[in-house]
Amino acid sequence: MPDDTEDRFVTLPGGTRVCYRTEGESGAPPILLIAGLAEDLTMWSERFVSALADTGFQVIRMDNRDCGRSTYATTPPPSTLRQLLARPRPDAYTLADMAADAAQLIEHLGLGPVHLVGRSMGGMIAQTVAARYPERTRSLTSLYSTTGHPKVGQPAASTMALLAAPPPRNRVQAVRAHLRMTAHLAGTGFPIDEAEETGHAVQTWNRTAGDGAAGTARQVQAIHASGDRTAEIARITAPTLVINGDRDLIVAPSGGDATAAAIPDARHVVIPGMGHHLPNALAPLVADHVVGHLERASA
């Protein structure tokens, strides 16, 4: 069951109820971690979170809408055909709506400008916060994400086949599906630890407070409804670090290239052997890159 002593909640002005956690000393420079598609806040590697907190940062993790213990939308999810054709329903929310959730959480916590770190879809949300809310943004780190341009960052056919599988109906199926997908996405240099990943899958299943499959479909729809964001992220003025691997099978490395090219003065790091995953084994290396970036941005 969820640990209510760690999870905190706020109802934002638009009515979305967001669940979040904080680690590190209150008053330390704040980092907001924004997770990816269908990932709740527990999907962040504990070693990665600890590395940031132990370096002197306050780390805030949030459940995006339609995931974890945050609000699940009441609108119908898009059909499989709509998802395959990238044709969102008229009532779809967008990445801009999800970015507004993050910006309002920052305001609620009274944190002032924060360091944004987002991965995959969370990278898209973080990019949108940095573009639309520069006063809330101290720096941006975009992990294995993309710009929304249809010619970059596209998934491999093998990944699309896995994504087309029926959603899990119980915890055992959820663990199997997570292990299958993370093994596929992890890259050649950082194979998964099955015990670690089983723990992540169980926590996510236990913390899912709504229809997880419908929530994931609506998040996919938000990406489609947002289209190509290249022109928008070109307005980002915050110091930016783009990190991706060269073995990513769901957001092709061209997505990282395009992101770094679009954002003025962005620094780009490509990690050999890294796929679309941040396990404990990879956490120290990525944390070193992120901490160095935050320290430079704070100087």
C-alpha cells in the first residue's frame, strides 16, 4: 500500500490534485523531477535522488496527472486507432496543461525558480515549463526526450510492437510487462537488475489510484495534441543540459540531437550504451552530469 507519511498532496487552481514527495534539506536549492509516460514518482532511481539530495539540493518528485496518486481525468481515453494515427480527441489535454501543473506546484511550495529535470515525456513537460514559465526556471535538464518534430525521436518498430500489447490486469502481469519493456529499452551498456525493476513495478502498481491504462492513453494523447514544439523551446533562456544514450529504442537519439540544436547554448551529452532507462547502475554517472550542470547554472 502507498506510504501516506511520504506522499503529500495539493489541489491546484485548475482542480488537479497532485501528489508529490520531497527529499533533502528545506531551504536548499530546489530540483523538480518530472517523470515520463506512465511513470509515477517512485520510478526515479533512489540512488539518483539521493545523489542529488546528498550534494546539497532539495529534491521534489511529482506524480503527473493521470498517474500514481494524482488526479485521473474523467474524459474518455483515445482509442487505439486514434493513438496509432496520432489523432487526439477534441477534449485532450496537452503538455502545456501538464506544464501548468508543475508550475503551479512550484508556486504552491513557494520555491521560486527551480532546477527542472525531466525524462522522456517528463523532459517534454520540463521543456514546456522552461519555455512558458521562465520566472519559475533556474535551469533545465532534458533526459532522453525530444521536440515533437515528427521526423526525429521516433520509436523503433520493435518498441511499437511491445507498446501494442494489452495492458496488465493484475500486479503479476504488471511486473512481467515492466521487466519485458525495461529489458528492451535499457541499452547495451546498462542491463536491468530484475530485483530492482520488480520493486519499481510493484510500487507503481500499488500507488496507481485510477485506471492506469486509460491514464497512459491520455498522456500519449497529450504528446500528440502538442505537436512540434521546436519553435517554442527555441525561446528557452535557462541554462540547458540535454542527455541521451546512443541505444534508445523509444526516443531515437535524433530526438536529443534536435532538442540540443533547438535550445540556444544547450550542452549535449550522449552516453555510450545508454538506452531509455535510468537504473541505479547508471544513476551516479547521470547524477554527476546533472550536478555539474546545476552548479554551473547556480554560479
